[in-house]
Amino acid sequence: MPVVASGETTLAVEVRDLVKRYAKAPVDSLTGVSFQVKQGEVFGFLGPNGAGKSTTIGILTTRIRPTGGRAVVAGVDVAADPVGARRVLGVVPQQNNLDRSLSVRQNLIYHASYHGVPRATRNQLADSLLEQFGLADRPDGRPDDFSGGQIQRMMIARALMHDPAVLFLDEPSTGLDPAARLFLWEKIAELKEAGTTVVITTHDMDEAATLSDRVAIIDHGTLLALDTPQQLVQGMHSERTLDCTMEPGPTGDAASLGIALGGLAGVRAVDQLDDPAGTGWRYRIDVDGEPAPLVAPVATVVAETGAKLTDVRLGEPNLEDVFIHLTGRALR
Amino acid sequence: MSAPSEPAAGVPQSVGPPTVGPVAHWGPWRTGLAILRRDLMVTGREFPIFLAQVILQPLFLLFVFGKVLTELGYAQPGYQEVLFPGLVALAAVLTGLQSTALPLVIEFSYSNEIEDRLLAPLPVGAVAVEKVVFAAMRGFVAAAVMFPIGVWILGSIPWQASTAVAVAVMMVLGSLLGAAMGLILGTYVPPNRINVTFALVLTPLIFTGSSQYPWPSLDHIRWFQVVSALNPMTYVSEGLRGLMVPSVPHIATWACFVVAAVYLVVLMLVGMYGFNRRALS
């Protein structure tokens, strides 16, 4: 059975039954993950910290050895031929790993020289990438003198210097201010336009929804869902939601209130969420049809348990709801 | 080594040649050389600082022990000739060690700088070998610089044209030995322990390496002779002493080469294991 499958499109990444158990760890960090990334696709990995996103990226980029299963990047088995795999992949890590002894431009040029890009090509490419990523005004500055957003852009530009078939970005917008994040998103959208395959990990549902053609939701080392953001949200079978926060009364408990709310006509499902303030109860109610008419019945049920409703929000389901639905807990 | 394992049943195989990158003919050797070129460029840019860093300690040792103590009459006149080969060995080993140990600790834990090289198309072990080769180059330069400094401070140095090549080979061996020891320190010692480790390792290393005394003369301090025999640097010091001042009692030169080479192989194997453990999880 060929790896090149699924219609006319070629696979950029194929992962099958990937298992990772770290030395001395009591449980598997990856419990048999399988997925495929098509060429030219932006593929998002959504999950909380410790879900297995970075482990998956680590295996695909040859820095972590799989315990079991198979991972292929651009046709190269990463475990069997790590050197070959490094030729065809580019990595933008979570933390700054730029060469502090080199200037911005030298960082790009030396990276290309490690990958055998001819001298004339790499000088030219470095200049055009510095221009494209808004770094052309200080090519001779040292990385330490730049902001987090600029560092992130330098690392992307560096990774593109050897024209990788697949670009891996591990939590690229963590720690960036909103403007820097938007600039980064624009750049990733441009890469997609240009046909680069991008695999990105994030714990930010907006980022996953905005950038990705398809999103994999991962938690505790298991792939829970994989589809386009639209399909994932539609798969909720619910058009609207009602978010209620309340102060608990002297009697009654959260579980039985949840059951009572679930018994109301027009309610599909009720998920209890963590209350950010930590004192109240919070529920997300998936509703058939319009949620507004349900506010009064909900208030009645809540009042009957002695609790006091403090906040009600009507909303469209999003990727976070999908995540909550799948895992029973909030993303962050 | 076992043959490549058969794929499990049901696991698909790639068809046709693997997708190749833009420069598939580029071999790991050339990547290694490109990384070496980067290191040479960075050191070359600050060569005076590098020189000052590596020659200061041997220079003072040479001046105080070789010149001052002799002129004051506390050391015998011939002591300079015993000391000089030992200090060349010290410069080679110590510079080699410091050129791998500290950078590795920093690059693995704080700067993560090494990642770009670990993600370059060459085997992970080759990154460690490049580090050792580059550190040995620094060690060799530091040892070579001792010769003009020796002439300047002592007026003359023991030297025989007939053993020049053997001396150079022993200097290379000493630099590699130091770099291999640094590879072990840099990959096994956790970053929060590096200060105390340096203090606990460097001082004994410097003073048990037969740099300041000929090893055979330790006959009547037997325990110290045994301790010195365990220090790889002893064979570099004694080897150079035998080649430069054959009249001073020394360990047989051929034995120095053999033991130093064996030590190098063992230290490299241990260091490479530690490097792989740090680089891959």
C-alpha cells in the first residue's frame, strides 16, 4: 500500500500508531496517534500543555525517538533516516535557539550553509527573507537585541532558508503581544498561499481556527478528533450555547443541578466548566434552536436549588466547546 | 549491529525514491565542515581575546615557577626544562577541555544554540565530533603559543628538530584528550552543578598531571604517583618531556602514546554516549 494516497494529493506527513514513553515515565506520552497531513495544508495541533503536541513534533523533527509506530515526513521515515528527514523539514521551536554569536543575517546564511545551499543562492535568499519578514533594517544586529516577535520571525525565516517540504512551528505565538501575533498569522497565511505545508501546535483555539485547514485535537497523548474547524464545530450537533455562572446556595449540589438543567425541554447537553473565579458553578448548555427562550426556565431551575444566577451568555459553539465536549474540561 | 528490522505487518512502505530536498547530494561531511567553519569564524573574530584567555595561566606558571623561583634559588637550574614540556601539555589539555565543557553546558541548557546544528543534515554524533575537533584546534593553538612565550620568558626552551613531528602529534593527542574530557563534563554535569564541578575537577587535574614534576621521580611518594598515573594528562606531559628533554627520567614515549590513545578512545565513547543522551530523548 503506497504512502502516496488519498486522491491526487501527496502526503506531506504520515503518522501511524505513534507511541512514546519517556524513560522512567509511568505512562505513555503518546498512546498510538495516527494522522496524515496533505501537501500544501496548514495542519493545527490543538491541546492543553502536556497533551503530547510537542512530543509529536519532536518525533517528526527527529529530536525525540518514537517508542513505537511510524512517522514519515515528505516520504522519509524519520526514525530510519533522521539525516534525510532533516534535509526536508524545517523547525521553528518554542524557545529562542538563534546563534547569539552571529548576526541576524549570518544566522540565516550559516543555517543554509549547514544544509548545503550554494553561497550565491543563500545570500540572495537571506536578503529576500529578511525583507519579507520585516527584518531588513537591522540585518547585522545580534539576536539578543530584538523583541520576542522579531526573534520568532527570524526563526521562521531561518527555517525557510533550506526550502523545507514541511515547516513545523511549535507554539509560535506563545508570549507574543497581539500585534506581533497578527503579523505572525499573516506570514503563516502567506506561506500557505505559497504552497508550503505547515504543521503548527497551539493551545490557542483562535489560532487553530484562524490558521488551520484541519485541526487535530489531542489530550493525554490521544487524538480525540481531526477535521476542519468548521466540521468540528458543526459536529457538535448544536447551533447555539447558553453559558451560565452562578453562586451556589446553602443547599443543593452542582451535579444534580446539571441533571436538572439537562432535563429542560430544548436542552441537548450540559457540561460543567471550571469557574475562572473558582467560587461559583459554571455550565455550558447546548441548545436546540434559539437559546434566548431558555433563559427563564434555566433561571427557575437555578432558583429552585437556592443558587443565584450571576452571569448568562448566549454564544455560537467554537473549537473550545468542541474541546470541552471531548475532554470534559477547559483548554486553559 | 542488527540488520534493519522488517516493517510490521500492515505498515505501508514508501514507494519510489524518497522525496529529496533541494540539495540531496550534500553529504554529512560537508555539513560538518560548514559547522566547523562557523566555529572558526566566530573564534577568529575574537582571536586576541581567545589567546589572552588561554595563555594567561600557563604564562604565569612559567614565569613564577620557571623564572622567579629559579632566579631566587628556590628551584634548581634544570627545573625550567622539566617544567616547560609539562606546561605545553597543560595548555593543550586544559584549553581543549574548557573549549567543549562550558559551551556545551550553556548550549544545552540556556541558549539552546546547539539545536540548529542538531537539526542539520548530519548524524547527531557528528555534531559532538565537530565540537571535539574544534576544541582540539583551540587546544593545539594554545599549546603552540607556549613555544614563543617560553623563549621570551626563559630565554631558551628545550627543543630537538628530530622529534618535532612527534611533539606535534602528542600536542594534538593532548588537545583531543582535553576536548573529550570536556565533552563528558559538558554533557553529564547538570548546569546548576557546573561551577562546583569545575572547581572539583580542574584543580586536581592541573596538579596531578605530571605537568610540574617528572612522574618517575615520585617513587618515594607512592600514593601520589598512583593518582598521577590515573590522570590522562600525565601521559601527555611525560610524552612531551621524553621527546623534548630525553635526559630527564620519563615514562617510555611509546607507552605515553599508547596510553593516551586508549584514554582518548574510552573518553570519546563515554562522551558520545552522554551527548546522544542529551541531544535525543
